[in-house]
Amino acid sequence: MEGRFPEPPPPEALATETDGRAWRRARAPLDEMLLYDHSDSPFCLKARICLQVKGVPFRRVTVTLGRQAELRRLSPLGKVPVLVHGEDVVADSSRIARHLEALHPEPGLIPSGREARAYTLLLEEWSDEALYFVVGAFKWLNPENRTAALANTVTEVTRGPLRPLVGHWLARRMRRRYAAWGYDATALGELTSRMRENLGVLAALVEGKPYLLGRAPTLADVAVFAQLDWMRRYAEGRLLDEVPDVGEWLARLAALPPVAAALSS
């Protein structure tokens, strides 16, 4: 059965470490988890919401340039989020969600019923793949988003005189990656149409009910919310204004204490 979102843990359990200077793995309490993340990552937000829902004490460790080697020792792919709990290292937001569900079954984020579980995981996959690709393209390919994209990413990764160099390198790298897939700024119209279609599908799914599966939020809600909240940081966030049912659903989720805590942490 789907569980209700609990009240968030007390603030002292959610101490945020952004520079990691005091961190030593051996000194972390056994019941405290470390989350390697970035603020402008929808997958990191997804992981933070799951942690808040489960009421698990954790600390955020922002992955700066100086922490890249440390991250790769934990996860060879060098991607965030990565959750460290004692000797356990869990990379990838979907694996983190399942890890937390196994450790803390209540309140549940993944329904136990066969059909509801399948529907939840299908929507999570749609969000993590289809929505992420389009929002990422908006971020890196739309000239209107260039300043915000660099500010949201580079400011957290490095400081001082390196920022312009890192920003130029990162923007070029991401544009080349999308170019290899056949997308550049000329594809923004097509991508916008695709997002409108996706938002129309989402509106149909939430019509007449508070959450995607009905009365209680699940991992499906968390995953889709994380991607669309990310889009709000960029010019294409205005597309959400065209779909009132989706806007109301987003506001409903944002008002839940665990989600609000994850957004503000």
C-alpha cells in the first residue's frame, strides 16, 4: 500500500555540507547517509525527496572540481547522485529510491500491488529518460538559457577565475553531446512541441485525482516532479502555464513537507 508522506525530520538531522571540508567517511555516524549531489540536477532532487519522505538523516556533499576524484572512487561513472551509507555505495537515483524502500518500507513510495508497481516504475522511466532529455536540451541548446545554465551549474562546481573557463568547456561539451544525437538549437521548436505533448499526457493522467496513482504520491510523482521543477529554472518553464492541471499537481506536491524540505535544503 502507498504510504503517506511523513512530517520532515528535525532541522538538526538535515545539516547540509556544501564544501565537505569537515567530512571524513570514517567519522560519519552509522545511521547518517551522505548524498553526493548538485543543486541543478533533477536526479539529485529526486534522491533528496526520497530521503526526506523516509525521514532519513543525511548530509549533502556538493561535488566540486576538487571532489571529482573522490566521486569517481565511489562510482566510476562519476555521476551524481551517489548515496553513501556506511560501507554501502549506491549510485543512480532509481537505485537510491529502491535502496531506501528496502531499508525503510514505510511510508511506501513504490506500491506493492503488481499493476500499481508496474505503472509507477513505467512513469519513473518515462520521466528519467524522455522528460530529462528534452529539459536538458532546453538548458544547453537555448541561447535564452545560457546565462542561467552556467550560473546554476558552474557556480556550484568551482570558484573564482576558473569559472569562465569551466563554463565555456562545459557548455561546449554539452552542445557537442546533443549534436552527436542530432540536436542543436534549430531543433528547439521540435523539442518544444514534444514537451507540450508530454505535458498534455501528464494532464490527462492527473485529471480528477490528486496524484498520478490516486490518493497518495508515489515514486512516479517524485520523478516527474523533479524533472518539471528543473524546467522551471529555465525559459521553457513558461510551458507549464499552459497546462493548469499540471500546475496544480506541481503545487500540491511542492506543498508536501518532505518535498518542501528537499527543495529548500
